Amino acid sequence: MNTGERNVYGRTIWRGPRGGEYTINPLTGRQVRTFTRPTAPTVNTGVPGFTRTRFIAHTYASHHVYKKNASGRYYAVRVEPNGRPKAPLNASAIARHINVKNQHTGEIKKLSEHLKSNAAPVAAAPAPAGSPPPSKAVAKLMKLGSNTYITKTGHAVNRRGLTLWRLSAYNINKMKRQAFTKDSKYLFKTAIPYFNGANISPTILSKLKLKNSDVNTHTNAYPVWKSRVYFNKHGELHYITLNGRKVPVSKDEYWFKLNNKAIRRTKRAIGSVMNNYPRAAIPPVSPTPVRPRRASPILLNNMMNQIYEGGRGSNINATRYTAEERNVLARRLTSSIEYFKQHRNAKKAEAAEARIQLRTVNGGSVGARLLRARAANANERVGYYDDAVRAYTRGLRAVKPLTGNVTPRARAMAATPNRFTPAPASVEENIIYMPLNRPHLVVKTPGAGGTIYINPDTFTGLLKNAARVNIPVANVRNWLRKARRDFPNEPLFRHPKNRSKNVTASHIRFSR
């Protein structure tokens, strides 16, 4: 603040905010705290405790403006005709917004504007005294401000290496863009921001096989902070970083990760404005409601209705079950099949034991009749459990069909030895009576009553109808190798001549 006084060299004396007085050296521009006032006062105020200023009230020319030394407030003091001022004992401080006149220049404006124009010039802020230089680790980082550095991972630190936690994500993004502008190879690839506009080179889009959309996504905290979305030929959405790298919108690499709901909304927005967006990739207005999974007893009862009501020749419709329900049915049916097999084997052993005991007793005795009834009842239960195994296996193959894929390991396996004799030249295919191919399949099931010969294409048809697996004819040999190794005793289809027997992979060989 200008005190209105001058030193012996005529330089203006200024007063700082803490009350200290100084002058300014016009050659160096530095503040000089030591100076000498003139012996005689420059202005005789005539009012003790007040300093007369060069201003007079614009409305009343007889009122001069005085400043009180103690409080620094300004007063309008009336000057008597004899030139002596009247002490402002009852005067009140004047407002700084009133108009006053500068006696030296004649300017008329508000007192606050006069004081502002007379304020001391702001000297250049010197470097903070005692600030330590940055450490060697910080000196290697990119400098963005006087006390701000950025790491390769995109974190802002000060000259002491401490992280600046108070910076918002929006400001950090601006700092990353500034760092990429300075050096495009400084930041790590995961720290490089995304494009936020359409000003992207067509060469980059052609290289990434992406197309530009007219839709931007924004963060929840800063709606004005946006990134442009791009899509490929399948309708999948991506961002593009400033260095030309595409990032899926669902990847948690930056602040613009989209959840499933936001992705659906964005795809619909792009599809509504872009004619070249794939129509098949546009999701419906509302997703199809997911049906809750039915309980296991309900699913098993539904499967039993399909197995027994339609008869053995009917097909089981597995599309009425969801993927989760098919897994539940496969687990329940597998456990039930194992249960029936255990009871079937137990009844077989019971019937065999009764027949063995029958040999040791008199055939006309009561004990012999009881043993024959016991064996007959056990055999009846064997048939019941065997039928249950077949029926449940049909349902299991419907919800969990055998795979027809042939692994490279199966293709590279050594040739399986052919232990069964091929059919003579005059024998045709047993099933449909047609000429046999060379080589053909030789099926020999124990207890089925003879050997049958079938062509590979007939074998694929039997598997497709019974086991629900579709195998190309060229893959039959390799598939059988895998089946004999992975599930050799899995029923593939019913024996064509003896319907009570199942044909498994261990029963089938290629002819020589």
C-alpha cells in the first residue's frame, strides 16, 4: 500500500500487509527495507493520528480524505475557511465505493479503484528458500510442473517422491495426455488414455479392423470426460488408446469399463445411428427373462414321462431343458443308473445262488419249490432293473450325448490290433443285407449269439440314433480308438440281433 510518503531520494514508501515499510530500487526491482525519511514532513495533516491523502470528496470540495494511522480506515474531514481541518471526532468512516478526486491527476473514480491502482507492484516470487532438489529417482521421471512429476504408470508425485493423492481422476487423465504429448513412448501401455473424439487416422482404424461410431461413453464421476467407442464386423465394442491399441470395453484397464447392462445400452445406441452396424449384434429392448431352474424331482418326473409314455422308439426332446437343468438331469440319471446296476447284479447273484442250492436238494420237495420260486423272482427283478438301466441310459444320452470330437492324440495312436476274423467273401452285411466294404466293422458281443458285420456308415447311423453322437465316416477308426480308451464299457446301441444286449466300444474291431 502506498503511504503517500517518499524517502530522501524521492522514492515512494510502501507498507506491506504486516505493517512493514519499504521502497523499491528502480534498477534491480528489489525491496529495500532500510531507507531515510526527509527531515521535514512532506504533508502537514493538522490532525493528530491521521494522515492526509491526495483525495477530496467529489460531492463536497471542502471535505478532504484522511487516513487513520491506527486502524487504516478513511475519513472525510471538513476543512474550515481558515484552512484548518476540523478534527473528525464525530466523523464516521467513508465507504470505499464513493467517488473521490485525485488532486494531482484530477481523476474522479471510486476510492477503492484509486487505492488499487496505487498498490505496490507484485515482485517476482523468489524460489522457496531451502527447497531440496529432487532425488535421483524423481529426476528420472517426466516433469509436468514446478513440483509435479508423473511416473510411467501414470501416478503423480512431487519432488520428494510422495504420491499426490488429492488429484482427481479427471486431472490425472489430463496429466497423462500431457505426458503422452511430450513423449509418446514414456507411459506404459496400460496407462495411456483413450481417444475422446472422432479425430483418429483412418489408417489406424483400417489396421485394427474397426469402424468409428457416433457414440461416446463417460465416467460416472465426470460426465464431460468421454471416450469414443468403436466396433468390429461382429459388433463387439472397443476403445482405442492414443498409441493405436484396441481395448475391449469390458476390460478393467482404465476408468471406462462397461458392465453388461451398459454394453447392451451402448450397442442399441450405436445401432440406432449407424446403418453399417451389424443387425444381429443389436440386443433386444429387454433381455429374455431367465427361467428359474426347476427342482430335481420335477425334472426327473418330466424325463420319465418322455422315456416311458412315448415308448422305446420315440425321441427324447432335450431342448426343453436349460443347460443347468441338463447338468442336473445328467447327474441324477447317472446316479440312478449306477443304483439299478448294483441291484441288478445283486439279483443275478441271488438267482445263481438259488440254482446252485437247487442241485443239492430233492426236486420234488418243498425246499426245491421254494428255491425255484426264489430264482424266478430274482430273475424277474433282474429284468426290471435291466430295463430301468436301458431306459435311463436313453435319457442320459439325450441330455449328455457322447462327443464325436477326435483329439490329435487319438489320431496319433498306434493302430489297434484286429483280433476278430473278417467276414468271408460271400457274406453280406447282417443288418441291411448289402455288400460289405473292405475294411468293415466286426461286432462280437458275448452272449449275443454270433458275430455281425456292418459297414462304417451303418455304424455312424446306429450311433446317431442311439447315442446322439454324429461322427463322420472318416473319423470312425480314430473315434473307436478314443472310445476304447476313455469309455470302453459305455453302451453305444442295442445289438441288432439280440435286443437284450448292448454293444460297447470294446466289442467292435475293424476287419483286416
